[in-house]
Amino acid sequence: MIKPAELIIGADGYIGRHMVQRLPEAERTTRRNAELEVRGTYYFDMLKQGPLPPADIVYICAGINGTLTCANDPQRSYRINVDGTIYIAEHYRDRAHVVWISSTTVEWLVEHYGRQKRTAENHLRTLPHVGIARAGRVLNSNVADLCNLLIDIGRNRKRGVYLWGEDEKPYQH
């Protein structure tokens, strides 16, 4: 059996770096010029969008993370978290299975971050080639487990939403 071509979008981020450790043969994207020297690494900016390399399975690990970061620049974070994510998923329609990391904040957070994740998730849930991991808080102690779920969703071409770390409670203010 031929191994599928896998692509990690946002390979230089926290989760993306952990995905690269598990999928060292996967191609990847970055916005950092120093990373472009690594074979199989492509430049991709979710704000500017543009061309993407071919793949059979695409893991979207890029985005603006966190309530405060999104609140500081809601327009930019919306363009990345919503428009950029949808662009990638639509680009690979009929070409690849896409795996995206949502957040349990879609269930309770009404700030920019939660609304952005909810908006992107609502669109992606309608696409037949997308699987979503709705993740709770990601820590050093559990990131490997999340990566394993992402790989399982991708390689088994699972659709729909898969809860991970769903025992997270809303932040106390």
C-alpha cells in the first residue's frame, strides 16, 4: 500500500512541531524563513493565502490561539482563524482529507476566539472531507495524545467532530 502524502500547515507552531516529530516524512508549511531551508517545507501565510502543495491528508495546526490574542487584533485573527482555515479546507476539496483543530471554547466562550472557532467549525462541519478535533487545553503532558488523535482522524479519513480534553471547564473570571 502506498503511504499517503501528508502536509502539516503551521509546522513551526506548538502543536505543529509535535506533529512533525510524529510525522517526520510529512511536508510542512511555515511563515519563518529559517525553516524554509528544511526539505519539504513551503512558505504559507494564512493571511495572504496563495498556493498550497498537493497532499492526501492535511493537518491544519496554524492559527491565532487564545482569547487575549484574538481580542487585541480581532480583524487579523478572524482573517486567519476563519477565512484562512476555510480557504485551506476549500482548496483541498476533492483532493485531500483535512484535519482541523477546533476548541472546546466553541461551547461556552462568547469572546472573539470562541466565536471565530465556532464560525470556522460551523463551515467545516458541512464539508465531506474534513475531520475536526475539538480540543481542550493543550499542555506538554497531553500534546502527544492530541497528535495521536489528529493522525487517527487523518489516516482513517474520519469526518465530524471528535472531542478531546472535553473535561475542561470555562475559565473563571
